[in-house]
Amino acid sequence: MSERPAEYQWLHNHLLGLEELPVQDIRFLLQTAKGFEGISTRSVKKVPALRGKVVVNLFFEDSTRTRTSFQLAASRLSADVINFEAKVSSVSKGETLRDTARNIEAMGVDVIVCRHNLSGAVHQLARSVACSVVNAGDGQHEHPTQGLLDIYTVAKRYGREDYNLAGLTVAIVGDIAHSRVARSNIYGLLKLGAKVILVGPPTLLPSGFAELGCELSSDFDAVLPRVDVVNMLRIQFERIQGQVLPSLREYQHFFGLTRKRMRLARPDVLVMHPGPMNRGVEIDSGVADGPNSAILAQVANGLAVRMASLFLVTSSGRGELLEKGRGEEN
């Protein structure tokens, strides 16, 4: 595990969002993730950190990548993992989220990892149960572990082991209005000192984000030469109501990260995408699979970040760190 201040204490029972998480806790979680990173390269890819604990993936939205990542993260910590499919559960018969969660908790669950289509659903869940809750994406609100793994990827690429991102400029491009990934990235990046530029068509770029400290632009070509990182987002058609774009072809022309447009960027610009990608719309295959791409690195880093998240929110994780701190003080 990476070195931590002996006096530091992680006190959170849940991980619901980065907006309310203090900057020192964000740094601490990322430092913890660094300590777990090497487990994936070992011959035996398991540690007993959560042996005897039970983690439930409670997903009300489809998400192969996020659910698999959490499942593998819990498994590598030696926890028992249950995947709960809302479509084939009592939820489909009208059971409330609160009743579903409390019934699951009554089975001896330690952590519920929840993904829900409604913003704020995980906060309601956290108020209803005594076990820990980790937000795997709620509506258009936040996706904290995706934001954390994106930040971890940026920090690793630029050698910021202290997770101080001052001096770095990150462009988040695409459907900002409907993106919980964008919100978590914004909260985390700004707290860690990075400059954030949001790029997209005016219909998908709410002006309110400027109040958070972001720069807003609808001129991708003008922004691209200025940034160290470009994080491309997909258009979330499932959340869009009404006509917000003239056509996909026009969107791709102005906001797609093509090989031609990459010539405007710095040679070492870092290209990211949270997935799933719409190749040929927001990003070309040649860019997604090219030398500047960190997309697969994001997936690998996500495993370490989610291991750290599950470890820290459990009583065993908090207890181990508290005991470590008391031992070093004596």
C-alpha cells in the first residue's frame, strides 16, 4: 500500500459523489488506489482485504463495463459478490427502491453498489440502509468512480503522484448537459487544481457550468491546441428529449475527434473516453486506438479505483486504517 499520513482518517460510510467529498479525501482515495494497482499484475490476483464481506451490484440500468469492473474489484478483494438484476426482480412488480434495498441488506450485505436512472436515487438509498453505498451512476447527477479513474489516469500520465493537477488543462467534449461523468470529472478536477474547458454545441452546454469555474466553448478547433487532456463524451440519446442537434453528421463535423483534427492538438495530448464509444461520431477509430489514447488504461485504472472505493467504505477498510494510524502514533 502507498504511504499515508498517520493522522489521516477516512470516515465516510458511502461514496455518493465528488461534489461533497473534500479534496483531501479524493487524494487519499487515489493514493489508496495506487496501492491496489499492482494486484492485477500478480500471478495470484487476490488479497484478503474484504474476506467475509458481501458486495451487491444493484443495477437498474444496463452497464456491462461498470458492473463487471465492480464485480472484479470486489472479487480481487476476496469479497462475495451478488449481481442483482432489477428487470427480473420484485422491482419489476412495483417494489420500491427502499424496500428492495432493505430486503437485500437483511441478507447480511456489507456494500451496495447502485446504478440508477434517477438522479439522487443513491442518496435516498444511503438514507434507507445501514450498510455502505457506492454510487455507480445516478441519472444525470454523478458517476464518482468514473470521475476518479479519469483523474487517476491523468495524474499517472503526467507524473502527479501528489494528485495536484495545477497547471493542467482538461477539455471535456460532447453532451455535457446529460453527462454524470462530466459532473464528477468537473468537481474532482477543479478541486485538484486543473483548469476545465467544456466544449459542445450550445444546446448541450448549459451556461450554469460557468458558475462552477469552468470555461465554456463551442469552438473545438480553438480549444484543442490549448489542452493537455481531451475527454470525449458520447451523445446520450436515451436522456435527450426533443431535437437538440441538426444531424449526427454535423455534430461529427464540428465536435468529433478525427485524425485530421488531432493535428491541431499538442503532440503529447492525452485522449480519453469513458465509454461506450460511438466510433465515427464523437471519435474516430484511428484516434481511439492511436498512440495518444488512454482509453484502455482508463479501464485498467478503474479496477484499482473501485477496489480502493470498496475497501475504504467498508468497516474493515476504515478500521484497518484507523488502527494503522494509532499504531504509528504510539
